[in-house]
Amino acid sequence: MAYLEIEGLGKRFGETDVLHDVNLSLEQGQILSVIGPSGEGKTTFLRCLNFLETPDRGIIRLKGETLFDATRVRARGQKPTKRAFGLVFQAFHLFPQYTVLENVMLAPTLAKRGTKAELREKALDLIEKVGLREKANSYPITLSGGQQQRAAIARALAMEPDVLCFDEPTSALDPLLTKEVLNVIRLLRTEGRTMIVVTHEMAFAREASDQVAFLSGGTVAELGTPQEIFEAPRTEALQRFLRQ
Amino acid sequence: MLREVLLSLLGGFGQSLQLFCYTLLGALPLGLVIAFGSMNRWRPLREAVRGLVWVIRGTPLMLQLIVVYYGPGLLNNGSHLWGGGTAGRMSAAAVAFIINYACYFSEIYRGGIESIPRGQREAGQVLGMTRRQIFFRVQLRQVYKRILPPMGNEIITLVKDTCLARIIAIYELTYAGQAYIKSHGLIWPLLLTGVFYLLFSGFLSWLLRREEKRLSYFE
């Protein structure tokens, strides 16, 4: 049994099937990159995993435990309480009125994950890890896009998610800043974090992932190792996508 | 004479200031309640609240004052809900002002809340925060910063609106000034009330600017 198992995940918006029959599994410590054309379900897939959208169909299992089962969620608005996933957004969404340190500490403090001193120390460790030690007491407005995104990664890590998801984490950044964010993700990989990265950075997907999923038309059109996906694409859709 | 006029105007200003403070104390929280009502998911409630806001914003405050002060007596055979005397009149005026200003405030709150990017709420959600925590710890301060300028406008308007209370014989600042026309044939005491209004609204503007500056460290 895999660490994370996703079976038959589906989501409709009105008449449109944005996501259908998505099946994926991931071992602990692996990175799954999700690539594919814009508007074909990548972001919706991550939003479903993080329960920003409630999937209409499918099952999500983590460590053998069912986190979500669409057939059992009947009452409107009922959502799983367990936070197994963390999400880093394309546009960062840091809380502007708080410093980097306060951003990182807020959620664990509210969730009473420890004493103030413990949480502060933990937060500072995470901030150090993403290379923002000198910026711990700065406000988001004073940071570059890359620094903001690294702060957002530290904030997501503070809740100790089992699986950390990234939604096009570098799409709003220029190449230099993109590099510093991707380096943080690489560092997390060496620590054995399980991650799902939706990305347009093909070089990164190729070099840093264990698995690559090509999402097209709302479903996993092709799944394989980076070598299989990038060197021997089977479907025409993927071949066309890679040529662009 | 100047001394006597000043003392009398100060008395009137005291009444105006009282009404100003009651209105803010009541309307600031009530406005938030009305704002949530007008954004409620349950349609009948939302429509009812929006109807109320429409009526209150669509009719003169002076008319509302008269209705609130005299209305209960008319319905109830002349017996007086507000009691006689200055205290009764002030209570009626405060109720009318609070309802009126809460409706204006509610629209400012609603605009402020709806202007906060959705990503702020979602960032809180994926960090496992509750709706209440997201509102109080993430959104409220951003809303506060955004609504400060329009709120400042309303508050300055309120300073001058207090003079409407004279319609139910509250001896506020303008009334106190005007009284000298009748009793002494003097116009300058009435003109002098303008200085009181100016000084007070000037002080409030200064406070508001200072508050805006304090919040300028984030966008």
C-alpha cells in the first residue's frame, strides 16, 4: 500500500467536468510533479486535495487511512477535519499585517501546537532553512517575490503537513527568484518530504521528481518516471505539449 | 457677554458630543452585525436586511428622528415610551442616530470585507484555521485599514448631523447658538458655533490621519 493513494477523484463545476477519474499513488519522501496545459485541472486537483474544493467523487487515503470519501460526505459543507496537506500558492498569500515570523507562527499558535517559546524556536528554524534569517522581523511588503514565496513555504511547513503541495510556486517570479525557490524545494526533497508540485518548470520536473503526471482534459493522461515522460512520451497530447 | 455665550455654547456642545459618542458606540458594532446580515447565505434574512438599509438610507435622518420620538406614542394611545425631559429625548435621538449610522457603516464594512482577496481566506483555511480565526486574526485588520478613510468621512459627517437633534428639542450646539437671535437679537453666537464644529472635526481628522499612518506598514 502506497503512502498516499488517490482513487477516482472527480470534480464538476456546473456542467463542466474539470477533473475526472484521477488515480495517483505516491510513496513517502517522493516528489510528484504535475505538468500539463493551463486550465485543464492542475490547480483544481491541488485545491481538491487541500479541501478548498470538495471533490464530487473519489477517495483519498493517507498511510492507509481514509481522509476523504466522496460517497460518505453527504451533508453540505462538511469537510474532513484532519489537515494532512499543506499548500503553497502561486501568489504567496502571506498575511500582510504580520512579519515573516508572525506569519509562520500564527497557525501553530492558534492550533495550540506548543508553548509560545517552542513555536517561536521552531518557526525561526524553518525561516533559517528557507534562508530568510535576516528577514524574520520584516513585513511581506518589504520582501521580493522569491523571499515572499520562501516565507510562504516556511509558513506551510510550520503546520507539519504529511504532504506539501505547491501550486505553480514560481509562475509569478523571474528566473533568478525562481531558482532560489526551487532550491528550497530541492532542499526539502533531501529531507525526505513528500511533495506534489504543479509546475511549468520542465527542467525542474525532469531533474527533481520521482514521478511525473501529465494532466490533460481533467485527467491523468500519462504517468511515469521523468525519463519515461520526457524521453519517451506515448500520447500525442503529451508530445505536443512538450514540443511547445 | 462673550463669557455667557461661550458657556451656553459649551453646554450645547456637551449635548452634541454626548449624542456623537452614543451614536459611535452603538453604530460601530451594530453596523458590523448588519453587514453580516446583508452578506448572509440565507436569502430571506439577506433581503430583509438589505430592505432595512434601503429604507434608512433612503429617507431623511430628520424624519427618522421624528418617527422614533413620536411614533411609539402615536401607536400606543399617547403614552410615552421615551419618558419626558432631556434624558428621554436624548435616548430617542441616540436610537435614531444609531440605526441610521449603523446602516451607512454596514455598507462600508461590507465593501471592506468583500475587498479582501480570497487568497487570504484560503491561506488561512489550508493552515487549518477556523472561519472565526480567519476573520479575527487575518481579515479584520486588513478590513480596518481599508475602511478607515470612508469611515472617517462618515464620522466627520456625524459631527455636523448632530444638529438635526434640535427637531425634537434637544438643546445641542446649533440650537444654543440660534437661541441668541430670539433672545438678544444677536447673530454672532450662531456663527461662533462654526468654530466649535471646525475645531472638533479638525481634531478627529488629525486622529484619523494618525491612525492611517500607523497602519501604513502593510498594504
